[in-house]
Amino acid sequence: MARGLNRVFLIGALAAPPDMRYTPGGLAVLDLTLAGQDYLESGGQGREVPWYHRVRLLGRQAEMWGDTLKKGQLLFVEGRLEYRQWEREGEKRSELQVRGEFVDPLEPRGRETQEDARSQPRLRHALNQVLLMGNLTRDPDLRYTPQGTAVARLGLAVNERRRGQGGEEERTHFIEVQAWRELAEWAGELRRGDGLLVIGRLVNDSWTGSNGERRFQTRVEALRLEQPTRGPAQAGGSGSQDAPKARPAQTGGVDIDDGLEDFPPEEDLPF
């Protein structure tokens, strides 16, 4: 099992006032909507792609920032991706959210923002980076769009151990990863159980399901992939077998022509 790594780094503008509430048990919950634009290049072409991500703060940290942050403020957020699942009307649902662990307001000096159609500020040249290390939950699904662009979908299981009220707890987060072009074809040779390091950007998909209901999914778009050399037999450092030879790290761009409609996300993550 690959060592778990789960970090998210965002710099963006606060698109709306913070949303503060309390659970029935008295826990403070603060939701922040951060907005920015990534500059993406592929095939010698580039364009700015907007993003909006919800960041959740809990407890004392939520109360500390709830009355301080204002719409339009620039923020740096460090946190992790947190996976949860539930059942509604007999159907399994899942969600991937950003749990903020460190928040710091930034000086607007030299930063350029622009408003969208809903008068929400977005930061140009923002930061949107995700670092993950885990194991594949299934063989990669490699396909090609009608234009011939390779795209691969991977399921990554990231284990983490955290201290809770009952002591140390272990949780597994299931994260969907998508890769394009040469990077997708490289990823297509991986197999279920392989360890994988992913460096990418956080994106949100939306589509209409077969029942006409609007559905959403948060995933990671890979910009770089590396395969760790230490497999399950070497994870503890005492195995007698030689470590498997790692394939070279691969980097790749995204499909800036937006082929997502040709490759819609699945309605459910693997359970």
C-alpha cells in the first residue's frame, strides 16, 4: 500500500460572503467559496479556465474567521480532500470536499481580479494544486474522444491516519482522477493496486443524469503522474524482494477544447 498523501493548496478570491452555521451538537461550520482562473496550455495553445471551490472550516477555526473574512478578499488555503458517502432514497451518493486546515488572507497588491456574470470576483493567475499518493482501486478506463484525444479515468484510494476523540483513526478517501493525451495513454498501462503519485488541479463536473436530475462531481485533473518504486512487499522496508523498477515520471496537459461532454463522469464512485 502506497504511503498516503493528501494535500490541497488554493489561492483565490472569496466569491461570496462566508456561510456560517452550527450543527445541532454546537459545532461551528464555515463554508467559503473561493474563485480563481487557471492558465492551461496544450498543443501550443492556452486559455484561462475559471474555477469555484467550496472550502469547509470547522470548530474554533470556523469561529475565528466567520466574522473576519469578506467577499472579494484574497485567501491562501491549505487543506485536504475529504470523501464522504451516504444513502438517499435507496441510492448511494458521495461527495468530495476541501477541508481547510490553514487559512491566511493575502495582500491584494499586484493581484488582478475580474467579475463574472453574477458579479462574483475571480482571481487571475490563481493557485489550484493537489498532491495525492495512494493506490488504484480499479484498472484505468482509457478511451478516446471522437476527435481522437486519449482520456483516462482512474480511481485512487488514499489512506490517512488522524487523531480523533477515540484515539488514532484510519480513513480511506476515494478520489477520481482524470488524465489527457500522452499522460492518459501512460496511465492506461497501470493496473489495480498500483501505487501512484498525482500532481494536478481540482475541478468540478456537472451533468444531467438519466433521471433528469442535475449531478455534480469533484475530481482531480492530473498534470503529472509518478509511479512509486516501493510496492506492497516493500512498504515496510523489510521485504527481501528487489523493488520493482519504476516507470519514468510523466507530465501532460489537459484538453483545452473541453472534450468533457464526450466523456461524462460516472454517477457513482466505487464503494
